[in-house]
Amino acid sequence: MSPAGRGRPAPRGGSGRGRSTGARGARRNPTEAPPRRRAPSELGGDQVEGRRAVLELLAADRRPVRRILLADGLDPSEQLDQIESLAARRRVRVETVSRTRLDHEARTEAPQGVLAIAKAIEPVLLEDLCRPAGGGEPFLLVASGVTDPRNLGALLRSAECAGVTGVVLPRHRAAHLSPTVAKVASGAIEHLDFAVVGGIPAALEQLSSLDVWSVGLAGESDRSLYSLSLGTGGVALVVGSEEKGLPPLVRKRCDEVVAIPQHGALPSLNVGVAGAVACFEVARQRSLARSSG
């Protein structure tokens, strides 16, 4: 298949930290059966840590936020004031807790004194990713077996900044939206839609049937990313795992496999960097296509 012809709120005056806002939960009758636990989300995203990530969680207002924990004694800052202001506006309970407790609850190394518990992110159907909510052509990122949460978080941050409209993740043997991913992504998970698929090769076949052109990144390819016309039509960039790159069957199902030209001694780019370069090349070409159209 050829691509040719294819078609924030102002801070409050005072911080208000040191108090808990919102109603407390009702006490359960000891004779009642304990509430059933929710099934874990397929994607995750229910625990968000770090100031920028929590601020974006509140500002995006795409899912319920159950509570926010702030460490006691934090120095005043504009981001903290914005977090508290948005939490009050959305009637989210804010609890000030000791640093020891917050660090115990946290699942990242540096939560920056802020932690939020929210409803997990629900995946969408793959075909829905091919119909972006804002209209226009789909621009997808397919992460085939990225297992390092910091790499996935960096990929998602770059993807959102470049205008990616949806992300495809495999169900097994891959990082999902853990607290580390959410923190490194700096709020990008609040602005992206995600599909979880049983296998990437089958997903690429489905994308092809939906007229989305898949481009795999492989450092050993003889064809350059910059030789492709990516300014129009649906595009899915496919990145492989940190160690093995694109699996053979994934590579076979891609419409094109290209490399990012390199001029140094090292053999390859980090998957997060390679994905970012490719995402912004698509963004550049689409911007040129819009300006010339």
C-alpha cells in the first residue's frame, strides 16, 4: 500500500494546605458484607503521581478523581495552588498527610509530594482509534513490546506533543499505564486514547483494512524515514521492544519498515528517542500539507 494519494486555571491567593476538603465516607456497619473489590483495569492509570501529571489529570476532567494526597510541609508553588484550586472546583477531597505516609503510598521514586487516586483509564476499540474524536486522519503510535515504563512514558509524552491521536498497546508482555509511566508522561495519558490488543500483527492487519498505513521503525532498514510521504492519510508508527526491536511477524505486517539515518558510532537510538523523532517527522509533514492545502 502506498501513502501517495491517500488520502489552565489561575492560581489561588492562598494554598489552603493543612486541611482536608470534601465529605468523609460513611462508616460501614460491621454486620454488612465488605464491598467487593473492583476488577483491576486492563490499562491502569488509577494512581497518578507527580505535580504535572496530577495537574493534567484534574485539568483534563476526563475521568473521576477520588482523592488527592499532599505531603505536609511542601513549599508553596503555582502548580500546587492550581492543583488545590482545580480539586476544589471538581469537589475532589484533598488530604494533607505526612511525607512518610505519602512515600509509603507512592509507587514512584519521586512523587514530588503529590499523589492522586482516580478511576482507571478504560481502553477503546481499535476501530474507534481510527475515527479520532476531533475529526481528521488518525495518527497512531503502536508500541510492540515496550517493557520499560520510563521508555513508554517518554514515548507517550512525545506522541501527545506531536499530535498523536491514539496509542495501541499489546495485552501481554508490555508496560501499561503504571504510576511510573503516568509520571514520566507528565499528563499525556489524560489526552490520548488507548486500545489494548491481543496481538500486534493482527492489529496491523485490522489497521490496514481501515486504510491506516503502518510504518515500522528498524535501525537496520535500508530505507529512510525521510523518504516517505506522511503528510496525509491515516498513519500508524510502529516501535519495537528495547532489546529485540520489531518481531519478525510485526515487521512483515508493516506496510513499510524504515530507519532514522544516523551519523555517529552507536548502532541505534533509544526507543523513546526514535519514536519521538518519527512522531515529529509525521507532525512536520502534516503541518506542511495543511499549510500548502
